[in-house]
Amino acid sequence: MKQTPFTKYHIANGAKMVEFAGYNMPIEFTGINDEHMTVRERAGVFDVSHMGEIWVTGPRAVELLQTITSNDVGALRDGKVQYTALLNERGGIVDDVLVYRFDAEKYLLVVNAANTDKDWGHIVEQGARFGLTPGAGLKNASDEWAQLAVQGPDAMKIVQKLAGEPVETMEYYTFKTMPVAGIDSAILSITGYTGSGGCEIYVPTAEADKLWAALWEAGRDAGLKNIGLGARDTLRLEACFTLYGNELDKHTTPIEAGLGWITKFIDGKAFHGRELMERQKTGALDRRLAAFEMSERAIPRHGYKIVDSAGAEIGVVTSGTMSPMHKKGIGMGYVRPESAKPDAEIFVVIRDKPAAARVIKGSFLKTRARIL
């Protein structure tokens, strides 16, 4: 089992450790509810060093990315980040990834930990068509970077103490290369997977200890806490952020997953699965992802059946939990399109009994910035 550069600190801080994506990762420190509310109200730090980093560079980098991703990479400017789907040839989602544009011929893809090897293989296979190969335009640099995500309303005040440039006014989905904690080659980005604001800090693996020490010194008086994978999941679910392996997989298109806004049907972008998704966009859908809240005290779980008022099966729960913020059961799941409309009543089968739920629009948070 792999270790991140911060594993030793998690163990020293009493974390409950589990295997995740081949890494020894903390699932919780002081308890999921406590950690969840810390991020909603103050600030917490997540070890996300297990995420993968893949470089795509050269004069044909954009051509490759426009073919294998759903969003319009051509719309990016230097210093901008884009959320997108990495697609297989059918249009199914290989992974949901972030694309960082450093310049017109230099892009960094940040991919999910469990998918790094698969994504790398897919990019290498597709890259060959554009003359991009490992060592010549493509590089898997996942072992070279450590990454901490600092999330919550007080996150940027803490990080500003470490940053060599102003960061509190940085735009959502932008990044800068700047000194952080005295580390000149750090990358600081404003994305996040919690819905509570904050940033990610990437540093060379050899500098991880330096970043860790400086961050905790800066956050000492601000109530900064360690946050594990358990709260990471409840936080992203309240924000209705999808999770690969739950809402997303190789058989699901971005349109089915409610990610039409990152699927750009622009002229000249012949991305994988475009014809299928154009049909789906105009209504040819068998299922659609919906977010819902329970109307009675019950907790939906992954894999539970969803039925209509007559008891006919219409879908399945992909993610579910008891919301620490709202104290009610919430979830997401795929249902028939007519059942995915806001305020539609659906029923989740829990221990062989249907429990009423209501489809919501947006997320379970009052406000959420739109990712461009």
C-alpha cells in the first residue's frame, strides 16, 4: 500500500486509516460530523496527494485535448482551470478531470487517484494519433507532486500568510505558480470539492514536510483541523459534486450525468461520443441524474432502488448520507427523465419499505458558484 508524504502525520494525529485507491489514507480524525462542520464554518485541510498529475504539452496538445475531453479547452486562458470529462470512444466517462492551462502548449491534467493508471494509458493511446508520446509531449508526474486542499470560509486567510502574492481575491477556477511557505515552485489553485471555498496547494514531493509545518503554524489560532475522506464525501454530496465510481463511469455520458454544461458542441470539436450526446441533448435520454432529499427520517445509501408511487422501479441511488448540515437524508441517483424534474416525488426502498423523497434543483447549499 502506498503512502503519501503526509501519512506519518495522519497516524501521529490519531487518524483512522483505510486503504483507498491503493494508498493508506485517513478516513476520519475527530469524527465525520465534526470535521464536516469545521469545513463549513472555519477551515480544514485534506491530504489529496494521491491525486494524479499528467502533463500534455506541445503544438498539438490542444488537438488531443479537444478530442478526448468534453469541454472546450480552446476557451482557456493562461492561469485558468477547467472542469471536464475525459471520454472513451463511445462518449462514456473515463474520468472527470481538471485541466490547467500554463500556456498555449502546456497543460496539466489532475485526475482521480483510482483512475491515474487507466487515464494515463488512455491518454497515451489517444496521444499517439497526434504524435504525442511518453517523454515527447506526455508525462505522468503523479509521484513528483504532493497536494493539500485547504477548504472552508477561513481557508484563504490562513493560506495568505504563506503565499508570496495576494490570493484572497483570486477568481474561482484560476491558479498561479508562486512561492508558498518559501517553496518557489508551488502551484496554488482555487477549485475545491466541498462547496465552502478554499484552495489547493501543489508542491514537489521533496518539499511536502516544509509545506505541512508552515500551514499548521499559520492555522494554529484559526481552528484549522485535519479532515478525512469521510467528511470529504459528505461535503461533496451536500454540494452535489459527482464522484467517479458512483455517479460517473465508462458507461455514462456527461449528458446523462447532468454535465451538459461542460459538454461543448462547438464547430470543429469532434470529441468522442459527440453524435450520441447531441441526440441525448435533444431529449433522447433513458435516465438522468437527480439530487433528492428525504421527506421522512431515513438515510439513502448507494445501490438502493428508487421507485415511483406505484412501486415500479425507476432508478437507483448512487450516493446517499445523512446531511450533517441539514440533519436529513440526502442523495443522488439515476432515474427516468420524467422523474428527475424539480419537486418530483420519488421513493427510496430502504429495508424493503419505500420512503418518500423530493427531487431538488441545484445543490443542498444555499449558494454555489458556477464552474466555467
